[in-house]
Amino acid sequence: MSESPPRIYPAEGGLLSAGLRQTPEDFQVTELLPFTASGLGAHHWLVVEKRGLNTQDVANRLARCAGVAVRDVGFAGLKDRHAITQQSFTVPATPGPDPDWASLEDDCLHFRQISRHDRKLRRGVLRGNHFQLILRATTGERSLWDARLQHLIQGGFPNYFGAQRFGHRNLQEAARLLSGQPMRVDRHRRGLLWSAARAALFNLVLAERVRQANWTEILPGEIVQLAGSHSIFLAEDDGLTDLQVRAADWDLHPTGPLPGRGGLAPATVAAVLEASALSARPIIAGAAGDGLRWAQCLAEQGLDAARRPLRARPENLTSHWQDTQTLVLSFFLPAGAFATSCVESLFGQEMADAARLDLCVD
């Protein structure tokens, strides 16, 4: 992205900073699914703990061990490389002896459960993730940390896509593809680039909503999403008061665009704001085309439009100070929300610009 997205706390409100991921143990993630292995079926079910590997690395290893195509390995979502993470995979069973899974174990990969399941694990079935994060070398008054953590629990945070989604060069390559430049990329890589492009456009809209301090509000013409579901509907003017009350109760959320073809489009005030946000700032420095052009190109690629909540909040958040500069956080986030965005929301804007968290790329 061309600039750090705006944060909810102005610099004059106090600055906080922290270091994250100084070791993999500082960033621990446990995937939570809405179901468990059935115990029977035509697929191996593998719960893996990994360190220093991304999800695709593990899928490749499992596929080679089982003698199947990597596209047949199922998982619910991507997990970070520079972390200790637990997630589930399915691998189709083939005739003959079971694969020698133990041969894959090393310092980077351990199996926590080996079972069977009746179907392939599909992307997006994730309920969410539990995080345990260790923030080191913190600065700022402890009272300010405590106050902002309480505000985070009650008011949530802007649901930005984190830097992991954009990688080191995903947006630059996406810009080349969207401008029609010839590139040779496989299907998996192309999907990552389109995902990064859509995430960048969503972040542009959310950033403008944060600047206008209306990222938690239901605007006229808003596309609203019911909490805990993918169900969306258009906010009508005569029902705005009721919708605002429900939003305050976290029963529903304002949303931003994941551009593509079709889908329910915002109207009136919300539509004007989104169009303005997409065209007002460059997506990346020096890249041709504004956000409206990128959105049109993404639709032409056949991607289906979707919506994403503008806000999220951690559940069951607990915190304790390990020492005077080390803060340990434990919390759950729904699928799609980034722990790094959650923590960065605690910082003042000046610190978000000058000293962002030490992020990694999956």
C-alpha cells in the first residue's frame, strides 16, 4: 500500500508501540473449525502444528507423502509462516497402506491428531482463530494500554486486511496483471494476486470511513451484514434508526467491498463514499489505474463480488504483564480478521506511520 492506513487514535491521545514476532513463540495461533473429524471416511484428517512453514508448504509435503495432487489437499485457511500455528488438513486416502506421516515430522512440523473424515476440508469453513501474542519492548503508560484494551473489547477495531495479505510484491504483480501486461503465473498464484488486489480496495474504503469517523455507523444505502453470517441486505432510510441500535449491540455490521461481478451494490450516501474512496488515492505508488479501474478489471476476471465487515472485535480477551515491558494477550477473532490489525489499532496514528508491528508474510 502507498501509505499506512489511518488509525482510530490521534497521536495527541498518546502513543503506544510494541515489538511482535521476535520469536515464533511470540505469535501462536490455533485454528477453530465448526466441526471435528468424523472418524470415518475417504479422507485422512490431520491436525498439524507447524513452525517456519506456511500453509502451502505443509500441503505440498502432505501431498508428496500421500502420492496425491496438492490440489486435493484440503484446508480451511492460510496461516502465518513466522509463528507457531495449529490447523487441520484433509488428504484423500488411496488404496494400500496409510502414508508414513511420522516420516514428515521434524522441528518445523508435528502431528497433533491423525484421524479420518468423510469429505475434503474446504476453504472458508473456518470459524475463527485463537491467538496468544507476546508484545515485547512496549512503550507507553500501562494505564493507557489498559484503557485501550478495554475500549478494544467494547468498541472493536477497523477490520483492515493485514500486511500479510499483500506479501512483498503481490500488489505490484496484481497491478501488472490488471493493466494487461503479459505474465506467466499459475492458478494458485493468480488467485493470491486477485485476493491481494481486492483486499487493497477494501482497505481504501475502510481507511476513508476511519478518516470520517463513521466506520461503525450504518450509512444511508449501506450494505449491512448480519453478525455471524454472510447474509447481507441494503439499509433503507426508514429503518436506519433501528439498524443503528442493532449495530451498537453488534447484531450487524457496516461493510466494505470485495470487488467483482454482480452482487448487491450500495446506494445513495454509501455508494458515493465508496466510489470516492476508490478513486481518491493511489493503491500503490507508481501503479497505473485507480481503485475504480481495478474493481472493473476484477469483475472482468469473473470474480464474484462480496462484502466484508468494516469492524471486528476480539472475544474472551485477557491480558497480563509478564514484566514491565512485556504484555501477553490471549483472544479469539472470527474468520478473516487479522490479529496484527487488532493490535495495531491500539497505537496512535503517528506510531502506526513510523513504527508498525514487525509483520511477516505467509
